[in-house]
Amino acid sequence: EVQLLESGGGLVQPGGSLRLSCEGSGFTFSNHAMNWVRQAPGKGLEWVSGITGNSLSTYYLDSVRGRFTVFRDNSKSTVFLQMNSLRAEDTAVYFCAKDIDWNEGAFDHWGQGTLVTVSS
Amino acid sequence: EIVLTQSPATLSLSPGERATLSCRASQTIINYLVWYQQKPGQAPRLLIYDASNRATGTPDRFSGSGSGTDFTLTISSLEPEDFAVYYCQQRSTWPPLTFGGGTTLEIK
């Protein structure tokens, strides 16, 4: 059974940093791109970032490029999202999502989400 | 960036009725359209990919159609568990991957 378990969310002040983690199990982690999708309270889904299985390609939403960094450790089946210079508008539930294949841009399994709140 | 517009924003129907949800893209996305279902407090669930292919575990009352810029998700006969929010997402031109604003399917 595929499982994705996120952690690392919490309350942070504007300008602060957080690192999210997502550990996968039940599939060959290195064979799939992993992505982060967020959902602000009461709002829709917004793709944030993605990384291929070999880490050679990374992708970012324009509004987070330069502030967020996605990376992965395939030996630990874990993908990370390092978030710096956080803003109030980054407040959301962050989901990690597994690509259906190498890097197709569709997601067949999602984590339960971790809440990031940026507030003073 | 490709913009996806979903309509209606809210659809009120009764169990057993047929639901038709629309997703329109700002430019052609061929058939690279994905549908997800999300229930309150839960992560999204993949329903349909590439416009018409049901994902593993998706009941056959769900069907997807369309190509180019106009797409439809149809639920042939609503079950109580189908009342949720539905999102479309394009994977034709990215980054960024983009989602529609969602359609809330509520019980009438």
C-alpha cells in the first residue's frame, strides 16, 4: 500500500523558515517525481514545486522561486520542501503528491497534508 | 500559464441524478486533463487522467470526455459518497501545473 507521510508544518513568523518532509512507502520511490501542492484555508489547490526521481530537474511556482527549495533523499524515500522568507500568503495546508509515473504531472497518491501558518 | 475555468461553481443535485461538471482551458491542452475529488478534511483523490481514463479504483459511474479546451466530468447516477469538491488540472504545458477553481457538488 502506497503511503505518504508529511511532517514539519507549524506556526512561523513572516520572514521565517520551515522545512517540510514527506516520507513515502509502498512503491519504488526513486522511480517517481514528487510534488508539493498547497491549499490555503477555504481555497482551491495550487501546485508549488516538483522534483524528478533522479533530482536532475526541479520545478517551481513563480511566486515561490528563489524562496523555496525542493530536494529529495532516495535512500530515505523522503522529499523535502525548504521554505525561506515565508509570507502570510504562504499559509496553507501543504500536500506532497506522488507522480503517476516518472514525471507525468498527474498525482495518484497524496499525503494527508501539513498545515503551515505564517503569522506574527 | 494555462488557466482552467470550472463551472458551475456549485451544483445542487439529489442522489440518483446525473451530474455534469465542466472545465474549460484558456488554450488547447490536447487531452492532458486530470480530475480529482476532494472531501472535507481529506487529500484529493485521482479520478480521471488524460481526459477519459479512469484511475485504479474509480467507479465506472464516473466518466470523462473532451479534448482541446473543453472537458466534462460526468457522474451517471450520484451516490451519497460522491458529494464533494471536484478539481480539474492540466498537465499539457508546465510549469506551472494548474488547477481549476473547483466545483462543489452538494446534496439538494
